[in-house]
Amino acid sequence: MDRMLAPLLAAHPGLTGVRPLLSGEDAFAARLALIEAAERTIDAQYYIWRDDLTGRVLLDALVAAAARGVRVRVLLDDHHTSGLDRVLAELDAHPTIEVRLFNPFSRRILRSFGLLTDFTRLNRRMHNKSLTADGLLTVVGGRNIGDEYFAATRTLGFVDLDVLAIGPAATEVSQAFEAYWRSAASIRAQRLLHWRGQAWRNVSFARELAAARGREAADYLAALRRNPLSHFVAESGFQWAAAKLVVDPPAKVFGRAARRDYLLDKLQRAFDGEVRRDLTIVSPYFVPGRAGTQLLLDHVARGVRVRVLTNALESTDVVAVHAAYARYRRALLEGGVQLFELRRAALGALQPRAGVRAGSHASLHAKVFAVDGDRLCIGSFNFDWRSAFFNTELGLLLHSPLAATLSAAFDEYVPRAAYRVTLDARGHLRWQAEGATQVHEVEPGTSWSQRAIAGLLRWAPFEAML
């Protein structure tokens, strides 16, 4: 891999090569290719790693890499590892694989009791997502590891975005991983799990699950192997750009990091005061709060076009977050912000050629900020309180034509995949999809009970936790 990448890097000194990964199949194929191409190290850092088909296929790929002498390190936030203890203990027993859990629950069973007794600490989570091979190639973005992120399920399909990156940014991601790996919040799995000292058994994590899912799993894996990104990624078409990693310090999880080191403050320094024409925000969990709302309204007042894409009530997977966002919807619209809410059935419209499974319904999960068609940030950061002040986050800040591409894609795809939210002459909220004659007077695609629950949650006093 070094020999194949060296000419690319030499031809673009100081720049990072990036390729956006919009489709779920592309995103999974790229990760698998990185693991299979690695020669020295693989560092994986994730908020969620599902015990499902794609999760287990990647585990088997990590084991295969370790068998050929690659050092494998897996760092998982502990919030979503319930039910995975045995698998993680088995993986950690491999002589060249080490698993660590970030900010772990001391109680492995009935974790909710641990959350009640140690809420201040356990409320803070590591939301970072990255996979890096040999410190040379990395995938960062919004996706966790799970079938719903990689178009491998017929139920829920997340609309998401990652980037495959080569060059200085990959080195920065590798350095950030090292800081998290050595953090006091990162604990060796064997110190926590009940299966301590378990001997390594040469097993296939995926075989049994793939057999149980039968033809569906076989079809997905066959399609994956036909994907061009399943082959060595150096042949992928990279766009070269100035790039910088923005990441929260691991100490944020203890509440001990300086505010100037928060990712939010780094983004504000990178973007604030320089937004001249256009600001595009894509965030599935969009809770601007009073300060964020005023910031967006100030941009509009200066003549900036501000557009926001988030989930509609019918497509969100967290109703409480949508309820909190709804508190600010009217003020944003009155101030001139353009609001779009993704429709539940719009997966194919927003992700053309995305390998979408029949029957999947859409939920937005991508997190992107684009400014003036020349700068953008792609990563794990949501425009909400939790990302800003509680969780740790990671993103790639690019000075790239990709920003203009994103803006053009927003113009082309979002109006037909989302409801445009507006106010009528009497100040009432209205929802309408492009090309549709029907104007919805209540949250479309929802029942009375769903709207009632969301309405009640608007008054819940936990916005700062979302």
C-alpha cells in the first residue's frame, strides 16, 4: 500500500485526497477495502458497533488482518455495547487485537442503575467515528457500524455521508485516535468484561449470522464484492484539497477540557465572520437553542442564504429531539431561514444509486456544514447541545470544490426528498413536497398520537441533554 500511495502523495504535497461516500454500499466496501489492504495497523473508533451482518463481517476482516500480522486496535464507546461483552472479550483475546471501552459502565448488567448513580459522567459519550489503516488512509463521517448505515436491511435506511481520505488528514486522524486510546477514559476490555482471560478461538463471527439470514445476506455480500471500492482504494478517484481535522479533546468527557479546545469553538473560528453568501446545514438532530437560532438569524440579516435539512417527525428516530427542534421552527422561518424536513419514503430520491433495499424508509443521519461553496465540514457533529457540550466529536474541515458540489446536490435532490416548511399568510406552519399539490397543515405522515407525544415533549425540561 505504501508503494501504491507514495506517487499520489508526492504529486499533491501538503494536500489531502478525499472521496465522498454517499451510498451505504460504497461506505461499507471502502471500510472493508481499508482493512484488507492494511499492512501494519488498523485503528477503529466508533460510537456504535452493531452485532449484525455488517458488524460481524468487519469483525472477521479484522481477525483476518490480525492473522497476517497487522496490529488491530478497536476503541468503542461503551453506551451501546450491551449484549456484545462476549464477542468483545473473544476479540480481545486474540494476541494481536486489543479492544478498549471508552468511559465504560462499571456495572455490566442492569446498566440503567449505573446511569442513575453516576449520571454526570456516563451522560458524556464518545461520538467519534473513524477507521484508519497504516496511518495513511482513513474513513470519517457520520456512519456507525451497523446494517442500517450500509443499506443492508429492508427496514430502516440512514441517509448518511462519509469521506475516504488519504494524506495529512489521515495522519491527523491517526494522532487523534492515539490521544483517545491513551486517555484515562479508555479502559482495556479484559478489565471490565465477565469473560476475563478467555483464550482465543479461531471462529467466524459472521458465518452463523449470515447463514441465518440466508439469501438476503448472500445477495448483499455478492453485491458488495462487485462494488469497485471493494478493490484496492488507491485506484479510487480522489479530489485533492487543503484539509484539517477538528476534534474534541478526550478530556471533554470528564468536563475538564478548555472551551477553546471544543470542536464547536474550532468550527466557529473557522467559519464565523467569513460566511458571505451561503450557509448549508445538514443535521439529523437539529436543536439550535436560543443562541444558535440567533446566530442563524444574524447571518440571514447580513444577506446570507441559510438552509437547513433535518428529519421530519415521520422520519426521525428520536422524537424528543424533533420536539426540541420544533420549539425554534417558527422563529427560524420568520427570520428567513429555509427549512427542509426529510420525508420517510425519500431514500431513493436523496441517494441515487445508493444500493437502497426495497422497503427501506429514510432517516437522515449525515452531518455536514458547507459555507460559500468553498468550505465544508463532514463528521459526527450535530447542531445540538449534546454534540456541543457533552459528547466528543470529530470532523474533517475541507477547503474544497466538494462544498459547491454539496450545494448543487442540495438544490437538485433535497426539494424532491424533503418537505419545504413555510408559514402561510396567517403565520401557520405548512409542509409541501416539490411537485406535490397537497399542502399539509399538520406534521405529514404522522398519527394524532405521534403528534400529541411530540407536542408534550416540547415542554420537557431536558433540551440541554439532547
